Amino acid sequence: ILAIEYLSAIEKFNRVINPVCIKRFGVGHDSPEVDNVSGVASASTLRQLISNNQFDSVFRYMPPASYSVIRQAYENGEFADINRISTAIISKLRTMNTQNYSQLPDISEGLEHRIKKAVEQSCDLQSLYTNIKTKRYTLARIKRIIMSAFLDIDNTVNKQPLEYIRILGCNQNGIELIKQNMQKSPVPIALRTTNITDTKQFKLECRATDLYNLALIRPKRMNIELTSGLITDIL
């Protein structure tokens, strides 16, 4: 789906870009298996290994630079696991009714009724996913819907006009390039949060970060987004 969106954007904006398809090899998406021949493991498997502090196994399936960043983040208590806020998510869902579920993104064909019934039967996220999942509804879709419910994101959010483009990180060359094109952008480009704090989009971003930070090994306080600066130490 993402590849199709890239192709669509290239055609829409008439960009001189030659798309190249790269065939996936090793293991499938979300596969619990690992391919020791190719040295490939799925991201889901890697996250599970990291959550279990099995870094000796993780090292074999990651580039050294990526492994170093992840290992440092884990040791600093900055590795997130959604299961740490499983109870919070279930609590939120139990306060919702069928009408609330019907207003979520990706809801169709009466899926809201199935979710409501599953919430009544489930005490944790994994059992909730299992109780909702069918051949028609993929696990990825179910996870997106549940997270949208937790973050109070209904089906009107994506219909709202984009309020800004926020740059999270770039090197000095990137900063110069952004400054040269700021006036040409149809949407304000934010290098700092100072000018976007009153927008609905940023308030939603802050709320998502505040809840995400509860899933860290060492949870963080609220309002981290207000003090998060531009990452510039990028090669």
C-alpha cells in the first residue's frame, strides 16, 4: 500500500524518480520464525527478543549501528512495550459503546459490534486481538483500530486539513534546504514546536507521546513534546 502511494505521488507531482522494487526474502511480515541462512528476522520477532532482553540473539539479525542504538535505548529505559499499558488500553475500551466504535477509522461491515463483544470478553490485549481477528479482519487492521480508540482518533481526523509539517531531524544541509523552500510550502514547516502548540494536530501529537511514554521501561513525565528539539546530529 505504501509503495502504491509513493508511485501515485511521483506521478502526481511529476518527479523524476525511478522506482525500484526490492523482493522480500528470508521470512514473512510478522513471522515468528528466523532465517539463519539469510540472517533475517521480522521486526516483530526482534521486538520480542529485545523485550525479553535477549540481545545476544538480536545482534545476529541487525546491522551493528542499529543494534548499538537499540541497545543503548534499552539500557536507558527508553524501549517501549505496548503490553506495559495493556490495562490502560482495555480500561479505555470498556468506557466506549458500539456507537463510539463505529466512528473509528477502518470500521466497516459491522465490525464495531464484534469489537464491543470482544472487549466484554477480554482482559488483556492479546486475548482482545484473538477475539476480534478473522480471515476478513487482519491483525494489523485490528491493532490500528484499537490504538485509534485509545488515542481518541475518530474517522474525522484524516479529513481535517494538515496544519503543519514538523521536521523531526536533519543535518545542516537539510536545514538550509528547508529554509530555502519554506515559502514555497503550501503548509507551514515547523522546525520548533513554538509556533504549533495551539493547533489540534499538535495537541493530538502530544497526547499520543504522553501515553507512549507510559509504555517505556522507565516511564517519562508529560509534555515531553513541548521541549523536544530538532535532532541535528545526523550524518
